[in-house]
Amino acid sequence: MTVVLPPLGLAARRRRIGGVVLRDLAALRRSPVRMFEIVFWPTIELFVWGFVTLYLQSQQVPFVAAFLLGAVLLWQVLQKASNEISIAFLEDIWSRNLLNVQVSPLSSVEYVIGLIVFSLGKVVFAVLIMSGLALVLYGFGVTSLGAGLVPFMGLLLVMGWSLGLVGISAVLRFGENAQVIAWSLVFVVQPLAGIFYPVEVLPGPVQAIAWCLPATHVFAGMRIVLNGGAVPWESLAWAAALDAVYLAATLGLFAWALRHARARGRLSRFGE
């Protein structure tokens, strides 16, 4: 499997990417546990934070309640974007299928795009379920985020995919023992990105690090919008620029880790 796309037409590339998506979809349909997991954890988080918001509303702080529900919904976009792409890759290891993928005509770019497309479908499905529950149970509609809803979610998706690629690269470089990185890396971001509180509560040096994360700008923008302000497009432009840098860097990291794994013969040992 090479890093450069093969000299084929766009239609052939779409078929190969679609093949990755259909393969993962077939595995998902045959596993009720996986289908259950897509909505179980997001729903549990929504219930927990929803009850917290009901308490806050009873204390006459409704704006805080809206912030929390909005944060939970957007946090799930970031978390699941990161974890779903990592899990899709790890399933190739667990099923001992990674070597088969590597020796197929599928290029690494097509493989990564296929993982991203499949993870996007799972994220959209989970967010739709959560949005419906938030509206029915707590009266919170995601449309209250206004024109910023789509860019908010898009920027978090790209950051999540970047984190997922870092986790995949770690597994390729250090072996299956590095799976914990693929699972937990996104949670390292959680306390820094100001998801449930403003970044200003963090210590000064930590704030500087936090503002280097695209998610920080997104969640700060969410609070501005829910507080009645306009969408901070300039701040979102900074987040988009950071996303572009991180995605390019993580794609390069993935390509390097893959070359290293192939050169050391690690691919044949995955899943043994």
C-alpha cells in the first residue's frame, strides 16, 4: 500500500473508498453490540448532564443550563470523531485484517478517507439521536446555535479526525500496547478546551496552550452565541487555520508511521 494515490480515475477511487465504508458498515450491521454502543454512551452523558441542567434551571440560572447542554452535544462530535476513526482502524487489527488491507490495491489515502467517511456517518447518527432527546426531554434545540452550528461541528470533526490519526500512528509505531493512546487522547483535550467552563478559569500558562486548540475557539464561540451574541467568525477562522495545520501534520505522521511499520515488518505481527 503506497501513500500516493494510484494513477486511476476518480470513479475507481470512489469505488475503493466506498468499499472501505461498505465493509465497515457490513461489520456494524452484524454486531448489535456495536450498534448499541453508538448511542449508549452519548445518551448516558445527555441524561446525566440533562439532570444537572434541570437542577440549574430550578436555581434560576437557565443560561448555564443551555451552555452545558450545548457543550455536551458538541463534545460528543469531537469525542466520537476521534474515537470512531481509531476504532475502525483497531478493528482491522483485532480481526487480523490489517495485512490484507495493506497488500490490496487500496492506497493509504483511500483507506484513511474511507475510515473518515464511515466515522462521519456514525457521528451524524449519534448527534441526531442526542439532538432529538435534548429537544424532547429538556427543550434544548441545536438550532439555538444559529448559523454557527455547521462550522462548529465541522471544525470539531476535523480536530477529532486529527486526534484519531495520532492514535492510529501511535499504534503503528509502538504496537498494540499503544491502543490506550487511540482511546484516551481526546480526553486529554477535554480539560484544556474549555468545554464546560471558560478558558479564563485555567492558569495563565495553560490558557496559552488551550488557545492553540481549535476546539477552544469553537466552545468559546458557542457560549457567545448562546448568550445572545453574533457568531465570532474571526475566531472560527483561527480554528479552521489550526485544524488545517493539525490535519496536515497528522496525515504526515500517519504516512511516516506506516512506512516505519512496513520497514520493520510490524504489519504482519498485528493481531497475533
